Amino acid sequence: MSSHGDPIPMTSAACGPLSGTAQVPGDKSISHRSLILGALCVGETTISGLLEGQDVLDTAKAMRAFGAEVTNHGDGNWSVHGVGVGGFAEPDQVIDCGNSGTGVRLIMGVMATSPITATFTGDASLNKRPMARITDPLALFGTQSVGRSGGRLPMTLVGAAEPVPVRYTVPVPSAQVKSAVLFAGLNAPGETVVIEAEATRDHTERMLAGFGAEITTEVTEAGRVITLKGQPELTPQHIDVPRDPSSAAFPVCAALIVPGSDVLVPTIGLNPTRAGLFETLREMGADLTYENERSEGGEPVADLRARFSPNLKGIEVPAHRAASMIDEYPVLSVVASFASGKTHMPGVKELRVKESDRIDAMAVGLRAAGVTVEDGPDWWTVTALGHGNVAGGATCASHLDHRIAMAFLVMGMATNAPMSVDDGGPIATSFPIFETLMADLGARLSRT
């Protein structure tokens, strides 16, 4: 069942050339953080281009529960009247974060150093995901947590009444863990330090600085050392949310595998900690170009043009690149199915604990479509069939995972027989206009 209603089976069939402009929604990571940081200011933060997918709407609802005034003015324009750092009120009800691992982990971090108690839950998918990776470092501040076995939701957090600053080395590359610790450090005295051996998406650091926090990043032999001075007075901002590179991945990858396609995706964020997919696709021989490169709101952006690429080749994707494209591996594996040779993707154990076990979900579906896939604990390899040779004809389980559903629907646009998913409902969590946008480009999607 979909996380927000009855299952929505969907089918995608081979189509003619995809063409036109794909106006993908705002960046989900920046949308979450805009609402949260707005709630931590005293005064009004305004946001334009906010992603209005269910994940972000759940974060907006959570900020209201903690006392912020959050208003939707229509057309992606929102405002947040915040309560200041350390000003969160204790919520009256359980905080339901739906399907969003980012939302729940960041919000836990924000409230962890305030003397309040809150209980968090989510849908069936989120309640299976590990939270100890967040609650363990938060305990160093003095936060207490009680949840289900294995550190799973539902979970109650008791914020630290007298928080202390921490120095924490992130054990696995995770922007969510890093961000949760930094957000907790906002209401702790002194300096909180986070060390990450591998760089992960840095929206939190950029946006904290933009809102007036005193934060520095130093590259050392141990990795990136991020130092945050606690208890700042954050200044309200206006945020123009760039368009989401993770959402852009779907029309871009579809254009690469559908003959004759030429698709423009404007104003896409190209933060180097997020753009690993596009670099990888170009190494595979994709006809993917950046146009009108510029900076908006401190983030690099460009217009992406993707054209059909019949001569894609399999490559070894560098393991160090995984953090910059972790959400894009499902659709990358689809593109790899239409290339020549093998595409090997190591260093991706994080995919095992996303909304679903994404390696297993994609491997099962790809095999059902006639593609050879090998996988291990932290790697997988797709052996390509080449363009025109991918059978398709499978019905795949989405596992309440929006990216799994969209990846197989993109695949069906170029397979010999249609591809179906058992539930396309979760797509609304991150890309609510996916169906209409792809149909406008020429895709043949149907609800079955």
C-alpha cells in the first residue's frame, strides 16, 4: 500500500522521442532545511520554489507543531515566522514524518538540545529505517531516546536540559547524520565539531552560514572538519530553492535512452556534493551538456540538455563518488542496462537502508526485465544488453520507495515490452508532478 493511500499501479510503455522543457520541482534537501532554519530564526523567512511533495509538507507540519508559524501562499511561495534557536515548544501530538528519513533525522537533531519531549513516527517504510545512527551522537549532547528494537520508530526523544557541545566523527558518509549533529549543536554552548572522512552534500553548512551562524570547514588528513559556534541568533532570509538534481535525474536519464530525444531541464542545482550522477553519465558517453552556468543563492546552477545517447558504455563508478549521487543509483542502473559492457557500482552499502533496500529492489526488477545483475553487501554490477535489447515486460515492486517506482517507469520508456510498478503512489513524496511532466515530454504512462 502507498504511504498515503491505496496502491496506484502504473505502467510505462515505449514512446517516441521525448522533447521539450522539464520544469522539475524544487530541491528536496534545501526545501527541508529552509523550513527548519526559518523556524530557528526570530522573524519572517520567505521561501520561493519550495518543493510541495509530501515529505516536505510533513516537515512544514512538524515545524508548526514545535511552535513556528508556517504559511503556504501558493505557487511554491511560503513564509515561516520562527521561534529562535532553543525556542521550540513541546508538541501536543506525535510528529508523523511520513516517508521522510531526511525530515525525521534533521528534526530530531534540531529538538535534541531543547528541554522538551517529542515522539516521532512515520509510514511502514520509515518505521523500518535505522535511527540509532542519529540517536547515538545526539546522546553525547545529553539527549535521551526510547524506541523500538533496533533503534526504530516510533521513538520518543527527551531533549537535553543542559546540552554540552560535542566532537563527533561520522562513521559512515551521511549528510543526515552530519546535519542532525550540527543542528543539535546550534543550541549547545561552545563549539560543536563534526568530522567526515568523505564529503557529503553540504547544504546544511552553506545554509547555516547564510542564516548567520558562525561555521567553518577545514580539509585535513582526517577529512572535512566542520566547526559550529553554538547559540547564535539566526537572521531570517529569503530563499530561492533551486530545482532538484535528484528529480532532474529522471527526465535526463529517460532522454538518454529514448531514441531521438532532446530534453532541456533548466535551473538545476549543481552543488559538487550532489552532481555525481551527471559526471558519471558523461563518463559513460552521455550527450549531456551544461548551459547558462551561474550561481543562485550561493548554489551553482545550470540548465541541463540531455539528448539520446545510443553509444553508452559501462564503467567503474568510483566508490568515493557514492555520497554525491546516492539517491540516483536506481535510475543509473536503468541507464546502465542500455549501455555496452558492465557498470560496477561499489561503496553503496547506504542503499541497503534507504526507503527500501534499493540494491535488492532494483536487482530483482532488472532481472525480471531480462538484465543480468550481480550484487553484494556494498556493491552491484549491471551487465548491459545494449540499446534495443532490453526485454522489459515485468511488474516490479516499489517497496514504498519513490525512486524505485520512477526508475522502473523510466525504464519502460525504452524496453521492448512495457514495465509496470505495483504502486506509484510514493512518487508524490518527492516528485508530485512526475506523471504530468513526463507525459508532456512525450512519455506513455498510465495508471492501471
